[in-house]
Amino acid sequence: MKKFFSLFVALFVFIAVGYAQKGVMKFKKETHDFGKVEQGKPVTHVFEFTNAGTDPIVIADAVASCGCTKPTFSREPIMPGKTGSISATYNAAAMGGFNKSVTVTSNAETPSVVLYLKGEVVSKEAAQAATSSSADKKKGTK
């Protein structure tokens, strides 16, 4: 009986440890829309996340879907309750719409997360017009 009870306790501990929460990456947002971007001008967005789990998160890699996007990240562990970030720079060389992804691999509960950058590469004049139009809307003018 004693052996059975010990075996039951050991099995319970093994299962509980197996289901313990790991690090959990909670991103503020997983997609960033740049809107209209000037051709030839690289643009960068920083994706921020919080470790909402119980274990430190270590990012193993961040891989872009193409050579026109360059992700960077810290190799330091992100402790529970702390924030981390992944920066992604898109080289806006070719005109037209874009939708690029960055796949982040880590030791988190969800080991792979895909982040997205999107927008439209336009001429310098069109980008300036879009920027001034956006500023006018914020001021309340037409």
C-alpha cells in the first residue's frame, strides 16, 4: 500500500511538472501596418511583448520571409513579468504593396510566433502627401 501511495504521488508530481506553465509571450500587437512608405527609405517597427508565464523566455531565432526584412532581438532571457522586443526593418526598395513576416522561435509555451509588417511603398511625393494628409486630419483641417 505504501509503495502504491508513493507511486501515485510520484506520478502526480510528474504530471503537474509536465503541465506547468512555461514562459508566455504576450505581444501588444502581432501585425504592424506602416501605411504608405517612401521608396528607398527603410522603415522599422519594434514588436514589444511581456513574459506572462512563470519561466524565463529565451529567443532562439527570428527569421524573415525575405532578404528585404531584417529582424533583431536580444539574446538575454526575458524574466517573468518583464518585457522584451523584436525589431524588424523593411527595406522599401520596390514599389507596391508588401506583407512580410518574421517567425520568432523561442522556448516559450508557444515555441513559434509569426509577426507581420505590411504597407505600400510609394514615391517620395506620394509618401509626403499621405503624411501631410494624415497630419491635417489630426488637426481637424481638410
